[in-house]
Amino acid sequence: MRSFEIGETIRVLDLRRLEAMTAMPDLLTETPGANPLDSALERLRLDGAIFFRSEFTEAWAYESPATDTVTAMLHPGAERLIMFHIVARGRCWVSVGDGVKHWAGPGDVLVLPYGDQHRVGGSQDAMTVPIGSLFAPPPWERLPVLQYGSGGERTDIVCGYLHSTDPLFDPRLGALPRVFVARLSDGPIAQFVRSSIEYALSMSEAALPAAPASTRLPELLVTEVLRWHLASAPAIEHGWVAALHDQVLAPALAAMHGEPARHWSLAELAEVARVSRSALDERFRQVLDRSPIRYLKEWRMHAAGDLLRSTDFTVSRIARAVGYDSEEAFSRAFKKHHGVPPGRWRAN
């Protein structure tokens, strides 16, 4: 895959589809015959910007400011932001509090749906520096072009953010991993996203107002990335997004999403949700068309796919991370769910 040609600055990219999205009805209103995932994503309310690009050379590593600091700088008054990094050239990793490195290459999109403080680095070991020490804070006359490193192999990254109040981005529900990598395979969506990025980033070299460059590109980009990521989420073909809004289901979902390795019982989940076991089971079947324990098993497979795709963890370590006591048991469950063993799935 060739590297993207990146312009010095970014002009607003008018994507009419996003205008149609903002005119959609309430999130829980379904369009007859529509795909539930498409309907849910089209109704998301997102706004944001691309705010700087960087040219790193090996060896390099940086740490972002604290979440509240970034939020106050980019979107005052917001509770949280969705952060993303587009890898235009080279290879890099991102990690949050647990220190796990999620790797990405050209054309990949690194997403931090809850805007966690994070670290980013290259292939070689390097001292981590605060990114705020590498360029002046806003307001900017033009988008910053951060150049940092020791002169080795180069990695280009474009950074952006979005804001949304939708429960999908509520860290308490844990509907998304704290960081994930969108590694889009060749196809219409991947080609569209990549060509849109290239077009938007090569448009203009004119000076910008003293603020991050507002653009509709991040809205479309993250929506398509979410569509790709959530396609394998359990019960997405039913009422999964609605379940995130449900007063009974949301606490139980948050518990399972937050601790997939725990051997949850129906009684424990009912206690979390503050309802009886029968009421919780009935609500799961009514909204998600499956029992709570079946949902948990499917969620574990979804989480395992994320780890197989973007980390160097062994299959055995991933098995333990998602609640299996043995690699053999995990491999059997994974093959039953995905059709192929985890090792072959990762290779594909």
C-alpha cells in the first residue's frame, strides 16, 4: 500500500452524507427494513476536527496530555472526546493504561473511543516525551506539523478528535475497547476511506484560522471505522445499540464488557442490574434475542478478535484474557464461532 501524500494544511471537506445524518430521527427509532447497524450509525451525532499531523523518525515515542487537559483544549465543556490517529506512512503502536501495544501500519486507523491518555511510539525503543513539549499550544495560525525523532525510518500520522454524547462512547458501558485498530481489508469501504483521507489531506497550503481545522471527514471516517469494527459484535443484528440505552441491560452489559474474563453467573449479573434473574434473562431475550450467558460467550469472541488483530499476544494469553482456562478450550470455542482456529484467523 502506498503512503498518502499529505498537504501542509487541511481545508473543510464538505461531505453531504453527514448533513443527512444530522437530520435523522431519534436513535432508537428504526427504519423499516433497514440494517440495524447502519440505522444506528447514521443517527450518531458526531462533531470534531483534524488538529495536527506529525512526521516522526526512529526512534521516537510520546505521551498525550491527560484526558481532561485535551478535552478542555479542543472541546471545552465536553465530558470526553473520541481520539483517532490515521497512519499515513510507516508503522507505530498505541497503548493506554495497561501498557499493551496495539500496532498499526499505513492506512490503518487507531481509535481511542473514550479519549484516554495514551502513548504512541515506533518500532525502536525510545524515551517517551510529553507531546505538549514538542510544539506550542493553540491557537495556531496553521495546523501544526510536528517533526520529531532521531532521523531514522519515518512514520507519518494524522491526529483528530470527535465529540459525541451517545452511550456507544460512554466508558462506563465499555461497548468498545479502550483502543482498537481498524485494519481495513481491500474493498469499496477501505478504498473510499483511504481516497477520502488522501484527498482531504492534500487540498490546501493556505494559512488557517487560529483553531483546529474543522472538517466533516472525521465524522465519516470514524462512522465507517465503527461500522467495520461493530460488524462482528454480538447481537448487533438485533437491538444491541438499544440495549446500551436500556436501564436494565446497560449495567449488565457494562459488567461483561469490563470483565470478560470473569466467570459471570446469571445471579451475579442480575445483582449488578438490580433485577431478578428471570427478569434479566427475559429482558436479554426480548431485546437481544439471546440469554445473558450466550451474549457473554459471543462478546468474548468479539474481544478476542480485537486482541488477535492488533497485538502480539500469544493465543494462550488471549484465551486467559477473555475467560478461558485453557488454550484448547478457547480454540474450540473460537473455531465454532468464527469458522477457523484463532491462529489461522490472525494470519488471514
